[in-house]
Amino acid sequence: MTNNKKQSLFGARDMTVGRPLSAMMWFAVPLLIGNIAQLMYNTADSIVVGRMISSNALAAVGASTPIQTLFFVFFMTVGTGVSVLVSQHFGAKDFEKLSQTVGTALTLTLIVTLFITAIGIPLSQPILRLTKVAPEIMGYARDYLLVMFIGTVGQGFYNILSGILRGMGESIFPLIVLIGTALLNVALDILFVGPLQMEVAGAAIATIICQYISAAVCLIRLLKMRETVKVSRAVLRPKKSIIAQIAKIGLPSGVQQGILSTSYIFVQSLINSIVIFDSAGMASNTIFAAINVAISKVDNIAMLPNQAFSMAGATFAGQNIGAGRLDRVKQGFKIILLTSLSVSAALIVLITLFGGDLMKLFIDINEPDGPLIIARGVPMQRIMVWCYLAMSLTQASGGVLRGAGDTFPVMCFTIIGTVFMRMPMAYFMVRASKSAEFPAGNPAGVYWSMLICFTLVAGACGVYYATGRWKRKALERAAVRS
């Protein structure tokens, strides 16, 4: 392979030239594969603990996930802000500002990840108690969460570094790193949980080992991109002006994610209180928790295409806004929306037909409650899949808005839809449907509330994009022409 071909595959990618469709798909497809590999970290944990330990262990992993996400809001805040700054500075060919942004982000990440580790470890068990985690899974959930907080630095640096590389259009190299470490994670999961009998904590240890490796390799890659980014002691000194820009752009996304995570913790509390009779006719609070985890894992996989297209749209929009090419931004939005809708329609059909088989990846059908979990879960799953059409519009419009740095409106729409609408709606729909079969309420209400609120949020995002107000939010404002 010649040096030019290597550069085209592994170097930063200029998305301000060429056909918009090919530019975005060349970026999105490797990103999609990389997202699948990234999801394999947590999914592998769930499959291994669910099938090699028990459904209680699976429920414990699911119970800890919203808490992790709440503490890791910083990654969303800095990652969004840095990615937008990097893409717009790269599009404008301002490599000095690009290097200063990267240096500030690296120092900021180190400081805050150490802080999250210091406060996350002692608060793990109190928060688990707050979410009404069942006593039979408390030990598993605590062990898993404690180990994951020890890995905060690795996870934080990987997320920020991958955001920097994405902002410059680099997607192939992180893909190779992710595939390698994801395969390693599967092997370590099986080793630690199986022969070494480290149970749920072993799955978490496997994950953080691989995240530290991913972060280290991405950092080495960034340091070698000297023709574009120069990381030196001078740029590692945090710049107040850059921190302010990162906060201005990323804080709405961080606040949005934080409120979402908090709301999910309260919804998790609702989930943990729902009673479903087990195969022996005894009331159980862990059956629906296991159902919800299995459905969520399938959903996480199904959402990856939309997420990849949205990230591609954000980078494409950011670079072209920096270059003053708003005409290409509008073309990119149409391409991402149509592609997302097409993929979502195909996923709805596939999950409707084979959703139960997918849930069996996480549930041991030979367990006493295994068949019951699948039978109860499939109808709920068929409600939730229709959210994908709404998310297509949300992700397509949200990608453009993030690329422009206009993240505040999406935050407002999401908070209103999730906190002020979905949470009360979920509680009302569940509690109003109490019956002999569901003495604490029908859990399907959790998914109906999700579908209704996601649809309303999607409509609001689409309308805001159509107003064109995001055009005035570009950082490289002098370069923008309509």
C-alpha cells in the first residue's frame, strides 16, 4: 500500500470537498462498526454474566448502568464541545487553535476523571440503595460498579480522544483499535468469569483493562499526527477561553445527559418495584429487571446505525460550517435522515420477527424463569421498536445542531420530553394498570411512555432545524455564507 493510500485510510479526512454521500458514508460505516465493537464491551459483560452466572447477575449489571452514565456526564460535556471545536477548526484549517483545544481537553480530562473516581467509589452503594435494588442483586451490582469507577480514567480518555479523532474525520484507526480490544474483552470476560470464577467483578475488570489499552493506543496515534496537531507542554496548559467554549457547546449536552441519567435512575426504581410472578407462582421483583436489561441490550445494538449516522452528520456539518459551505450541510441532513429512516424500518421488521431470539443471547432459557422472561419481554419489545423512526429525525437534526454548536435547544426538548413528560407518564401508565396479573402495574407502560415522548421530542427537533436558527451559532462565523 502506498503512503498516499495509507494517509487516505488512516489520516484526518476533509469532508468539505467531494460528494456529501460518499464523504459521510466513508466516515459513518467504519464508525458504525467501531460503535458495535464499543458496545461489545458492556454487551459481552451482560451475555457472559447472564448465561454463566444467573439472571440476577444480569439484572445487577443493568441496575448499575444508569449510575455509571450519571457520573460520566463529563465525558458527554467535554466530548461534545471538543468534537465541535475540532471539526470547525479543522474545516477552517486553523491548526493552532486545533492544537490548543486538544491540549486543554487532555488536561481537563485527567483532572475530572480522577475526581469522578474519588467520589464515585464511596457513593456507589448508597445510590444503589436509593434505586431500590433488590437485596439478592445488591452485592453483584456494588462489585461491578466499584470496579467500573476504578476504570474511569481509561474510559474518559478513550471517549475524549475518539471524539477528537472523529472531529478530524478519522474513523478507520479507532475502528481497528476497538475491534482488537473488544475481542480481547470477550476473551477476558470468559476467562475471569469462568475458570477464574471472579463473577460479576471479573467482567468489569476485563472491561476496564481493555478501555485503558484503547485510550493508550488512541493517545499514541494522536501524538503522531504532528502535521495536524502538535501536543506540547505549552498547549497542555488549560486555556480559560477554550474551556469556556467547550462548556458553552458541551454543557447543554452534559446537562441533558445528566438529567436523562437521573430520570433513568428513577425509572429504574419504578422497574425494580414492579412485581411479576415467577415460574413457581411467587412474586418476584427481579424478573422485569432482567426483561428490561435484555430488551435494552437489543435496543442498544439496534440504535447504533442512527448514532453513527448522527456522528457523521455532526462532523460533516462542523467541517462544512467552518468552511462556509451551508449548502452542503443541508444536503448532508437530507442524506442522513433518509438513510436513518430506511435502516430503522428494516430494524423494526427484523426485531418484530426475531426479537425473542435476540433476547435469548442474554437469558439462559434453561433457567426456571428463562421462558417467562422471553414470553413477557417480546410484546414490550415490539412497542419500543417504533421509537426508531422518531429517533431517526432526532439524530439527523441533532447531528447538524451539534456540528453547528447549537446544543441548547436539543437539551431543552429532551429534558421536557424525558423529565416533565415521560417520567410522570410512565408512573401513571404503570400504576393505573394494576391487576391480579400485575399487582404493581403493567410494565408495558414503561415502553408506551417512551414511544410517546420520543415522538414528541423528534417533532420538536425537526421543527427547530427547519427554522434555520442554528446557522447563527457557528464558531467560525466569519467564514459562513448562506
